[in-house]
Amino acid sequence: MNPPPRPHREAVVRYDTPDFDILQPGDFVRCAVSGQPIPLDRLHYWSVELQEAYAAPEYMTQRWVETRRGAA
């Protein structure tokens, strides 16, 4: 008999370079742009400066552009 499935919990993460630290265990984090869940084993894109995770490089680029507008 298989155990019941674990409920999925959102992790609390501190993003650093080159890795991230898990402050509160969970299964996923949310993309700061799309809101979609990102399993921790598939988390590859984040911002140390903004402390945000991104589901894909396009979202990371989008956020970078948004935060740099008017900064010049």
C-alpha cells in the first residue's frame, strides 16, 4: 500500500549566488512574474537583488527590464 500523497507546500527561500538556501521546507516556489509554481529541483532562475524566482529566462529578462526602466 502506498502512503497518501504529501500536500504540496510553498517553500521559503533566500536567493544567493550561486545557490539558494531553503529557510522553510516545501516543494516549490512561485514565479514572481507568472505566479506559476516552480518545483525546487527545477529552479534555475532567480534574482539575488530582488529575492525573486522565475520559471523561465524570459520572465527573468522581463523583470530585469521592468526594474531598470528610468534607472538610467
